[in-house]
Amino acid sequence: MSDQYGGVSAPAPKKVTVPDLIAMKREGRRITMMTAYDAAFARLVDQAGIDVILVGDSLGMVVLGYPTTVPVTMDDMVRHAAAVSRGTQRPLLVGDMPFGSYQASAEDALRNAARFLKEAGMDAVKVEGGAEVVDTVRTLTANGIAVMAHVGLTPQRVAQLGGFKVQAKTARAARRLIDDALALEDAGAFSIVLESVPAPVATLATERLDIPTIGIGAGVDCDGQVLVLHDVLGLFGEFKPKFAKRYADIGAQVADALREFDREVRDGSFPTAEHSFTMKDSELASLQRGLAQPKAV
Ligand code: KIV
């Protein structure tokens, strides 16, 4: 393929699609999903070969500094989702519907989900909830919008749940979760996040569903796994859920780098000639001569 300068550029990688994810479950190939909120990190997630990027409303906690995801708005989500879309080529992109963007009516849900597709380049949306969002999922999918569901710990309900707690721990609650998941599949959801549920409950749900389950704190038997990028990289210290594995401690490296910058500026060892610009000696001499003359009025 020839680029605009006559050089040869690599062909764009084949984009991951919803049918690809369903086929991966059928073929027993595990799905990887990671959150991202800006173009720079999304590019790195893409380069790592991750299948799905979720622009999660965890944005509110790990980027915007809120204590929960509840204050996040559609405008926040669309701005960040569009940046993620500009930074990526291969992963399927999922925009997380924030609290208040889909609960009041199916019309609201449709209008806001359409914003993710039209303004932010997302391929699909995610909604939190069980039986209570089945009609919303049906409306969205009937109108051509791919929907990922999310049951178990649904952080938008953190006040009602009394905190970020493990869900479906009793037989009765686990049965309700599995029934909800089946109803969401029936309504057209193409995949479902299981968050903070006992591993055996996730196993039973995964066995009963044709659509892939993506676990976060739901054990190894889910069809795929998702984590929050800032937890994975050690960029979010405020709260560390048991399920969040830290694969790197970038936060500590960032803090070291910033302390070194602070020290070098204060002691005058930055910038050196390497990071400074020069001018011709003749121009400098002319400038100095000019400055020595009184300014004409
Ligand atoms: O907002 C988010 O990041 C999420 C994941 C935890 C699944 O919903």
C-alpha cells in the first residue's frame, strides 16, 4: 500500500468485530479487554494486541478525581472516547454509558448511545444492570447498536450496594444474576461483564451463556478478562480492589522523574546546552550593540 508521500505503509490491521468475539468464545480462545481514556494510552493498549478497549466510566475515579463513577457525564465520556478512537485501529471500542444517561427512558438511552457511535467513533456501548435494563438493551439492539451488559458489582449503584462489595454470594442472589444474564443475552447483548462475583457463579453463568463473559474479579473461567488500566500500571493508589493485579509501577517511576526535574531546575543543572537553542555569533553581537544604544523615541 502506498502512502501520500509515495512510501510504503503497513496495511491497517483487521479490526476486531462483535462476531469475532462470539467466535472466540465458541472456539475457546480467551478475550482480552482493557480500559483506556486517552489517545496516548489507547495506542499502547492497541499495540499490545488487546482485543477490546472499554472507555469505562471509571474515568471519573482514575482520571477526573471523583470518589465514584456517579458524577461522570455524557460529555465527559464522548470527549475521552473520541480521543481513544483517534489513537487506535484494531481493538473493538466500547463506550460506557454513564449514570443517568440511560435510566430515565429508552429514548434517552438511544440518543446517548448514538452519540458514542456518531461523535466518538465507538463500535458498541455498555450498560450496567440486570432485569431492570433488559428493555433498554432490547431497544438499543433493535436499533442497530451493539450492547455489552454488566452485572454483579455495578459501581453506578455503589450507594445502594453499600460500597464496592462482592455480589451474588448467596444461592438466591447468584440465581438472580444468572437469570439476569440470560435475559440480557435474550434481549440482544453481545457480551456481558461479570464484576466481583464468586468464581463458581461466573463459571456457571459462562457455561449457560452463548455470548462471551468478560470477568473482573470473577475467576479464571470467564471467556475473557478486563482490568482498569490505571490499576494495572500502578497509576491509581487511592483504592486497590482485590481483583486488580498491578503489572507495573509506573506511578512510582513518574514520581521519581518529577522529583528529579524539580531538583535539576532548582540547582541549575537543567537545561544544559543539549536542551537549549543558539543563534549566530554575528547576530548576537549585533543585538548586543543595538541594546547598548539609547532607544530612539
Ligand atoms: O468503568 C469501568 O472501567 C468498568 C470496568 C470495571 C468493567 O465498567
